[in-house]
Amino acid sequence: MFCPHCGQQNDDQSRFCNRCGGKLPSASLSNPVAAPADAVSSDTASPAVPAADASGNPYAISAGVAQTRAGNLPGEAEPHGGYAGFWERFAAHFLDNFLISIVVYGLIFVILLVIGVGVSADAGNFSEDSLGIAGLLAIVAVAIVIPWLYFALMESGEGRATLGKRALGLAVQRQDGERIGFGRATGRHFSKMLSSIMMIGYLMQPFTARKQALHDLITDVVVVRQRKDGGNKALVWVMIGIGVFFVLIAVIGILAAIAIPAFVEYQQKAALKGAMSELRNASVAVTSYYESHEEVPASLADAGYSPLKAEGYTLELDPDTGILTASFTKSSLIGSKLEYVPSLDDDGNVQWQCEGSEIPEAKLPAGCVDVKVADARRAADEEARSQTESDAAAEEEPYMEQAPEASEAAAAQ
């Protein structure tokens, strides 16, 4: 049967036109059968069926009628070039969001600028907290209202399309070809939030009968090509290429945000591990020299140790204190150092304590403590030693006072 709206030939069992989406007449009307002349009186005769043209289409329209319909009269179904495909809509959506982002981020910049000026000028009776809350609400309002008005006003307007859709030759309309209203366009815009859940609502679009996404089905609208060529195909591929490029940039950025800190941390751990290993080896040489000469060597070379030519740190010996120091020179650890601090136990044996300076506690090698913690421990030990000596002196004082008295008494006898 033929569509009474656009003249497209459809299957006899179809209820809607596969080109414009308009409702098709019933089979009995599209294929009328002439009734016997004597079976129906002139008073009950059926309405005349439109005369078919040369192609056999009873709903063919003349050039004059087609010109009249080109004016988009209210209620008329507008012929279109088919339903928009996934990539066409993706390109249009990308272009729309690019344009919206320019406006939204521009307004957000102005809001932040006003907040900054207000805070610096004390903004009258407003506190920084109130300005911050007001600015946050303004930013949220801009991020919601601008896209909503852009899509709703333009898709319900005369052009039936946003700037992105116009560039691709697309339009939004009802299935019967009528223009959608502002309320329906608003519902369609906010229904996109449902389509955005795991992107299922968008990915289903190529598989529906009229190429409708979830938000299209919810609001009963279709996105069509305004002409058969579907707009500028080159622009479609340009938009797709730009979209893929930005997706790749985002993916690379995410991977870099994960990989770079991990690589820096790996470098730090490797440098700390290498320095710790060399400090242990150098301490063995210094201990051996001290036990043989009962003094600290003037240098590592005197102790018979040659530092490795490792990158990222330098190894030094303080001849006065015997402290071994590994100073880091790489940017990630520059200014940090590990120290091997010697001490003698009660038996006169050399003991070494690893201490870290300007290194987070979580990154210190096993067995090392922060230099501040080590200093606090030494101070506590020194205080305890002083207290012990004071207590011992206090116990000896009465004895020392009694000793002269006993000597005098013995002399008197």
C-alpha cells in the first residue's frame, strides 16, 4: 500500500510508513473492491476512492500540493530522508556539547572571578562560606539550565534541531511528522540521564525499528534526516574523528594519571633499596676498620670500601662521628637522606641504626626510623641515664656525710 502522507510504497500488512512514520490506512481502504451496482443503492454508496496516478499510487500528490506541503503546515507530515543513524547522531551530539561547554565554562569562569573579587574585597556583609555556597549553587544552576534550554528550545523551535543536528541535516519530530513541544523536548532532554546509565540507552539506538534511543522511546519522538543525502557526510566523519581523538586523549590521561605516580614510586623504592644495601656494606667496612684501629677511618677509601657508581644518591662518611650518609639527588627524593648512625653497646661492640630524613614513614626501608623519632629516643635515653646518675648520687650523699663523723668519733676514743 502507499502512504497518504509521503507517497512511499509499504507492505500491505504495515500499520506505519517505513519512511515518514505516518499512520497507514487499513487494507480495505488501500485496496478497495468495487461492489456490484445492484447491491448498493445510490444513497448508501461508499466514498469515492482517490484516482490512482500512472504508477498506480492512489495517494500520489501533485506538484502544487507538494509545494504547499513544503511550507510545513500544522498537522502535516513532512517527508524526510530516513531515520538518523548512530554515528550521525553521535557527531551532532559531540558538536552540540562542544558548543555548550564553551558557554558553560565561560560562565563558570565569570562566577569564580566574581567570587574571588568578592572574597578579596570582603564582599560587604558576606562571609567566604556564604560566597562559596552561592558560587557553588550558581555553577550547578549554569551546568543544568544552559544545556536544558539549549536542547529544549531549539528542538521544539521552527528548525526542530540544535546547531549540531542542523550541521548534519537532522531534525527531531513526532512519528507523524509533527513538531514537538517545549514540554516534550524538556522531557526528552532529562530522559537522557536514563540513557546514560552504562550508555545502554544510547547503544540500543541502532537496533530499534526507527533508530530510537531510550529517551526517544520514552518521549515518543524520532530523529530523521531532513533530506535524502543526510547532510554533509564529510562533516560526520570529521566529528567522529574528533570525538575518537578526545576519547583517546581521555584514556591516555587516565592511564598516565595511574602510571606516572606508580613509576615515580617504583623509582623511589629502587633508589631507597639501593642506598640501604650500600649503607650496610659500607658499615661492615667501617666496623672492621674501627675494631682493628680503635678509631673512625678518615674516609671510606681508608676503610677499604669503594662506593658504587649508582645514580640518584651519593655516599659519604663523617670522620668525626662515623655516621654514613646517603644523600638523594633525584627530583623525586631530592633533599632526602638515609643515615647509618653508629653506637657502642655495653660490650664495646659497634651497633648501627638506620635513620631517614625528609622521607615519608611509609616509604622508609625496613629497620629504618625517622630521624625525629630517633632523636626523641636518644633524648629520652639521655634523660633516663641522667636520672639514674642523679639517683645514684643521692643515695651516696648520706653515706659520705656519715663517713667523716665516724672518723672523728674514732679519733676521739
